[in-house]
Amino acid sequence: MIPDQQSLVIWVLDDGKPGHRNQSLGLAEAMGRIRDVSIHLMSLPHNVGIFSRIKKACEEAGKLPKPDFVIAAGHKTHLALLYLARKTGARSVVLMKPSMPCRWFDHCLIPEHDFQEGVKTPRNVVLTKGALNRVTYDPGAKDGSGLILIGGKSSEFGFDGESLRKAIDDIVGTSENVKWSLTDSRRTPAGFLESLRDIPISTHAHETTDSDWLPNQLRRASVVWATEDSVSMIYEALSSGAQVGLLPMPRIKNAGRVAKGVEALVEEDRLEAYSSWRQSRELPRGQGILSEAERCAAMLASKLFVRSTSLGTKKRKVILWWGRFDPAYSRSSILRHLLNVDGWDIQDFHPRFSSIGDLEAYAQRLPCPALVWVPCFRQGDFAAARRFASRQGIPLIFDPLISAYDKRIFEKRKYAPTDLRARRLRRWESQLYQSADVVLADTDAHKEFYVSELGADLSKVFVVPVGAEEGLFVPQKWGMERKRIEVLFYGSFVQLQGADVIVEAAKRVPEVDWVLLGQGKLRQSCMDLAKGCPQIRFENPVPYDDLAARIGQADILLGVFGDTPKAMRVIPNKFYQSIACARPVITLDSEVYIEEVRLANQGGIQLVKAADPEALAQAVREAALQSHDELRRRGQNAREIYERFYATEQVHEALKKALVHLDI
């Protein structure tokens, strides 16, 4: 415990369900093991309507000290949790996947099995292994005893009493020096305990035990066996530090999300199925202890400590990151990281309706930040964000990355620039660029476009290169030399990228393996164009975290080759990522590659004429004739260019210049 910090006040909302109360108290008590806390249990009536429940909560709240945290589990507690947290200024903590948007809560502690696999975890969500509980590991209390926990029929499992009795007899019979206790549950069929009378084990019917019996038994037991339907007991046993085994139950339908969570624990070697135990007669050691409540408690305490110390010294620097954006997108991810490094606290606001986002912000009573940030591609969120910032008297940064006018008129060519619809679009977007306090551009060419075409104030536009996420995109090892080099393109097959130019070039260089990776609108037409060319291969996208490794498998990376005006203004993500991985890149020649980069270039970057398949084909032919060592040298030069002109340090310095302009 940390005694020299102010005592925390924690309110726990209780919906009357023992399981939910167990989860909430488990977290609150864990916080009490690292900080001085006072815990107040607030009972909510479960047989009344929503507003009556909130009214009752407010009545009880008036008798309690102001909280630092309000904790709850159970869907019926959600509105009361949000209301009380908002009213008192406390942090709201929900211990489940809520029925309301996660972003409405300060912290969501969600079991892994309740969160969709492959979906990026929001910043305020912490995934836990199972539900939290009140069981703790006390090595001094372990007495070598054994405990068997029996469940019963459920929606996923049946009950085979004879097979289960034989398994228990087998376990007890091979552990002669262990004193065994066993308890059942309300789902256990009548008569099962009686069937165990010939086995040397102490049985305890669940209706004869009090609320402290099971926690005390788990605290003492060194070995625990639980039927695989008893999920909460399995996680409690793992939290106790015991070795844990799974007793078999007949499955009546395919494994659901909860059962799959238990299967993952078996794969992680945290517990052992009875069928495997029969082979080895050993249970897992060293991976069994779960301390999820302590882990989450430490995280929450540290968040509050940062918050309180920041407020105690000077005004907290908060950026309100506004819009229906993807925080994992490369540009946003890099800038958010750098802002965190500089001491900024980023608060995300995702309005449900972009056009009236400011009204939603007022309804949610968002605290006033120091700065509003509208990230890339979120032109539709700008107007509401601007109104909010103006009313609060705070500046707004706009980081569009691409212009909607540029994309529709000069890339997709939907309308001629003189068309009424094009002029209306230009007028609308110009208002955004002209009313922002700072506009970020990723290249000098984009800066020029924002100023000349959209009327942005030259003194307010700052160039901040995109760069690469350096935790992912690091120099990749080169494999053994091979007879045919591999050239890799990855992207979304949009017109700007010129994937059709790549296919036409590939048809002219059959001695090289060409790979086009990704999905997009023009992929099928490219596949049709590549028919009859075995040297051209199409691959599906890989997970983002695996992209660097896939880059490392290739010898040459390809950039973009479209001839649209927009293509001439961008440096694509794949360029930064590829040279960060120390792979040579061939891409179109444009003014975005400044003179200093060209002078430093020694083959790491090869620039070719846009929309010219023969120029690209010739560049690849020449690469195919080079030795493995020469390709590696070119890759090293690419990395040197990255470090000198596009690395995090350069992005950081450019970002600082933009922030200095705001004088905040």
C-alpha cells in the first residue's frame, strides 16, 4: 500500500446480483491493497424503473463522501453509473462490455471473450482474462489441500454423473497425501454427492456453506479441479495461485465465447484438461496465477495519480481529439504518440452525428480542453468542432491529410473544376481551411495547394511529414540470395496508386516475381490484366502488425505511379514504411522529394516517370541484374534517408513548430 497519498473514495453500485457485486468489490479491494481507500456499497433497487433507480442512487449519494471512482457491473447499473460519475466528477468504471458506447465511460474492463477478435481496443478499454473477482494469492496460506468444484447442466453442457465420478475417483486415488474437499452448485443434479460416498473426500453441499467458505478453501488449496462449465470458479481458482485442472462435461453445442476463453487458458498452459492430465499426471506450474484485479487496480490508481498531480501543479494540457476518426490510422497514431511524449493528455470525442457534434459535446458536459484537434479525413466533423472551439475560446488544429476538393476533382475527376458542383465544394472546403487556427500539411506540395486553391493563410500552414510507426517498421533482415528477386506493391488499389501501371510493367519483366497485396476497387481489373502472366501474383492483405515482416520478404518495394495531380502531391505511407524497413523503393518522380533527399540518395530511392510502365520495367530490370549485396546496400541507403529526413525526430520537431505558433 502507498500510505503517503490521499485516501481514495470508491463507490460500488450493487444491482443485487452476487456475481456482479463480487466483480466490483474485487476491483475496489485490490485498489485498497495499493492505496488507502474507503469503499462505499450503494444498493440499487432492481425491481423498479430506470429513473426510480437513479433517484434512489442520488438519495444514497447525498450521504456519502465525494468519490474518486464509481464502479459497477450489470446492465441495469449503467445509467446510474454515468449520472453519478458526471455529477460528482468521478471516473466511471464499468466491469463488462457495456450496452452503451464504451466511449461514454472513463474505463471499461471487459473480459477478452466478450470483445470481438481482431477489433482494435479503444484507449479506455482494458481486456481482462475473465471477470474480476475477490480471490487473492496468499502463498503462506497454502496447506497442500485439494478442492473439487462441481457445476451442472447449462446451455452448453450436459451432465454425465458416472463419468464425472470415475474422474474424481481417479484424481483422488492418485493423490493419497492430499486432503480433498468437494462442493457442488445449484445446477448439480440431486443425488450426485451421494454417489461419491465410496471416495475418500469431504463433501459439502452448497446450501450448507456460507459466503466465506469457498474463498477460504481457495485461499488454502494447492490443487483445484473444476468442471469446465464452472467458468467463474475456474478464474477464481487461477487467481488463488492453485494448480488448476478441468473436469470433463459432455458438450451439447459448439463452444461459445465464454468456453473459448477457457480453451485459450488451456492453450496458454494455465490449466490442464483431465484427458491430458491422465497422460502426464501433472498440472501446469508457473502460469497459473491470475492477478487481473491487481493489474487493473494499479492501472486505475496510476491514471488518477497522473491526473491529480497534473492538476495540482499547473493547468492540465488536454487536447480534445474530435471526430469519427480511426486512432489507429498511421498518421494519427504517430502524432498522438508525440503529443503524449510532450505531456499532452488526449481525450477522444466521437460524435454520433457529425453535423451537431457540438450539441452532443455540451450534452455530455465535456470539460474545456486547451485545444481541439480535427484529424485526417474528418472534414465532415470540422464545422461542429469549430463552433465548439470558438464558444470555448480555444484554438483548433486541422490535419486533413487530403483535400476533399482535390480528391473528387483532380483524382476521381467527378466534375470539371468549372462545374457548379465543383465550385460549391471548393467554396465549402475553403471555409474550413481559412477558419482553422493551424492547418497541417504532409508535404510542401499540399501546403501550396491549401494556400493557392483553398485560401489557407500561409502563416498558419505547417508541413509535418507522416513518417512511420517506428515500433513496427524497423530494419528487416535480408534472407538468403535467391535466383529471382521479388518486387512488392501493397495498397488499396485506388487510381492514385497506379496498380495498372505496375501490372503492365510486370508483363514486360517475366524474370522477376511481382506481388500485388491488398484489396480495393481496381484489384479485379488488375487481375484481369495480369491473366496469363505467372510472374504476377496477388495476395490478400496481412494484419497491420505483420506488414513489416512482409515487407522484409521482398527485395524491392513499389510506391505509387498514377499521373493525377494529387499523386504528384503525396508521399504515401508505403514509402515511409518501406524505407524505414531498409528496403529500396521505386516510385514516381515528383517535387515532393526535395533536393536534399535527391542529393543524399544513392539508390535507396529510384524515381521514375509517372504512368510509364516501360520506365518502371526498366528500373526493375536493372535491379534484377544487381547482386544481393548491392540490393542490401541500396536498402541501407533507404534507411539512412528515412533517419535523416522522415524519422520520428523530424516529425516531432515539425509538430512542435506548429504548436508554438498557437502559444499555448
